[in-house]
Amino acid sequence: GIDISKLRDQTGLITLDLGYKNTGATVSEITYLDGDQGELYYRGYPIEQIAEKSNFTEVMYLLLHGELPTEDQLNTFNGNIKKYNFVAEEMKKIIDAFPRSAHPMGVLSTLTSALTAFNPKSVNVQSKEEMDLAAELLIAKFAHLAAWTYRKTLGLPLNHGDNSLDYVENFYKMAFRLPNEEFVINPVVTAALNKLLILHADHEQNCSTSTVRMVGSAHTGLFASVSAGISALWGPLHGGANQAVIEMLELIEKDGGDVNKWVAKAKDKNDSFRLMGFGHRVYKNFDPRAKIIKKAADDLLAALGIEDKALDIAMQLEKVALEDEYFIERKLYPNVDFYSGIIYRALGIPTEMFTVMFALGRLPGWIAQWKEMRMTGDPIGRPRQVYQGAQKRDYIDIANR
Ligand code: ACO
């Protein structure tokens, strides 16, 4: 028989790095983060400055094109997005086919992939111009898809875009306008939404972005690649954490609000419970986005005059955990999604929609990374493995097994 251990020797050196903890998959110019210092930069600009001074449309441009836009460049970008601010009517039939109980992330992933069928030119792209067109098409239509996914969850009629509004306001109106009610844009809400979307816009080679790059490395079209990223984001260890955090806070509240009990559960190695919204693969000091979001949550609740018990529990949980040896030793700090759910909840967004909001924010990052990968000509992604299965053996007829 074949001695597989010898075969293994012939395949050359393979680094086994489960979870790619120390493996760089690419060279990138988009986002820099320093996990030890708790720093994050988009195209060289500190996240604190971007979150305070910029808006989501400008950040989309920055990530995609590498520079902050001039007024003319921003107008052209906005104009293109408005030009494509519609979705084929047939797409509504796809939404109709889903049960109302379908998870919005599953619906969003399907719709994003289906968009390819109605925009075939977005698939076989080669030049920068073709890639930018595919990017603008997806950005424009994605606001519809995210808003429609939300409407589906609530069983509400699907709204169309309003080109008198900017990107975030347009999404906000499409998602939240109720039938037969005058809709007024609340600037406090759109400011909070802009901030949240900016903070989620890119985070270098995270699970969903790596997925987008991996799928796109086979020269799969942008929309299908992003659809795969949405599926990756859905998981509770990644974007799904924002939903899991609020569910956890509600559970703790219902259980009497004893945060010490839940911190003890999270530390118990015989219990699979983890403190959702705590810990990060790269940030081992603090997540700079969490600080900004915590303040934004405080500001929004104050501006809307909302008192949220979940926020109190979150703050108690953070205090207890940050003083606990288990969390200190393992460098576990609140991440971006520990507080984002509190903002979404204050805006009346249902828990199941939280990860869709994350996807809307992450969209420009996915697209910028996909474009960079294609422009650089990265090879198809194809990791190796270390085989540990059966040695060579002969087939046994079913009668003799
Ligand atoms: N609660 C309790 N213990 C934790 C937690 C937590 N939230 N996170 C990590 N740990 C413990 C682990 O049990 C492990 O302990 P051990 O060394 O005694 O075995 C140690 O800390 C290291 O954890 P790993 O899972 O190995 O760290 P990894 O880098 O693989 O995982 C992750 C990072 C997935 C974020 C993890 O911290 C986690 O599951 N957190 C909760 C889910 C969450 O908030 N995800 C959102 C991530 S941010 C984002 O996607 C936007």
C-alpha cells in the first residue's frame, strides 16, 4: 500500500495554521488595524476622525477609490448611485416566495446573488471601469435589497427609492416608511445610522471579506461573491453576534439581571455559553469601534428620550467582565457589536435585522477588497491541508461490509 506519510513529505512545506491566525492571505492598501494598540485606519485615516467628520457615502468612495472625493467626484458618484437606484420588478417575486419567518440574512444573500441575472454585465468584468460600474450598481441596488428584506420580515409592502435623498436617508425611508403615514426623516437617527455604517465599512481580512475575496479569486462575479460574504457574516461568531448580544441581554434581564451569574457561566469550560460581543481575533487591547459606538448609543438614547434596561445590563456586564481575571488574562474586551444592537433596538429595528444592517455597512469594504484583489491579479485561493484520514485500502463489496 501507499505510505501516506511519505507522500506527505513529497508535497513540500505546508504551514498548518487553523483559523489562519498568523497567515497573511494578501497584500492590501485598504484598511490597517493594530490589534495591540486598538487602532483602525481606513486608507490611512483614523476611524475616530472618519466617524466624527465623514458620512457613509464619502466613506464608500474612500474605500473604493483610495482617496477622499472632491466635491465633483462625490457628485458624480452620488449621481451614478441615483441612476441605478431601482431593482427589477421580477425580484419581488423571489421575495414573495420566501416564508415571512425566513431569516433576513438568508433572504438578502439570495437576492444579492439573484441580482446577477438582471445585471449580466456585472459578471465578466476585466477593466477598472467595468469593476467600478459593477460596484456602483451593487451599492445602489443593495439599499433596496436590505430595505426590502426588512419589509418582508414585517409583512409590509415594498417601497421604491427616493432620489431626492442621500444614500442613508434613501435606505432609511425605503425601510421604515409606513403605508398611509407621512414620513419625516429624523436627523438624529440618520446621524446614528451613518456612524454605525461607517464603523462597519471595512475590517481587513475578516471571515466575510476573506470569503468574498476567495470566491472572487475564481473570477466569480461581484454580486455572487458578495452573496457568499453575506452568508459568512450571518454566523453568530461573526456579524450574527449583534443579534446574539441583544438576545443575551434580554435573557439576562428576564432571568433577574444577575450579571455575575452570566459572567460565571461564560467562564465555565463545561458550559458552551460565551459572552456575546466580547473578544476579537485581532483586537487584544480594545476595539476602537466599540468606544465610538458606546458613546453613539448613549447620545442616541438621550436624544430620543429612551431608557433601555438592556443598556444598563450591558454596562454592568462590561464592568464585571473587565475586572475579572478570566477576561483580563485572555484579553477579552467588548467588540463593535456589543453596543450596536442597542442603537438598532432604539431605532425600532427588529433583532433579526441587525446583521442585515451590518451587511449594508460592510458592503463597500467587500467591494473594495474584491476590486483590489482583481486589479492586483491575486491567484485563485486554494489552501492546502494535512491529511490524517485512512491509509490506502481496497474497496469492499456491499455484501461483505
Ligand atoms: N466569552 C467567554 N470566553 C471567551 C469568549 C467569550 N466571548 N471569547 C473567547 N473566549 C475564551 C475562549 O474560551 C478561549 O479560552 P481558553 O484559552 O481557556 O480555551 C480564549 O478566550 C480564546 O478564545 P478563542 O475562541 O480561541 O479566540 P478566537 O480568536 O478564535 O475567537 C471570537 C474570537 C470568535 C470573536 C470569540 O472571542 C467569540 O466567540 N466571541 C463571542 C462572539 C462575538 O462577539 N463575535 C463577534 C466578533 S466581532 C465581529 O465579527 C464584528
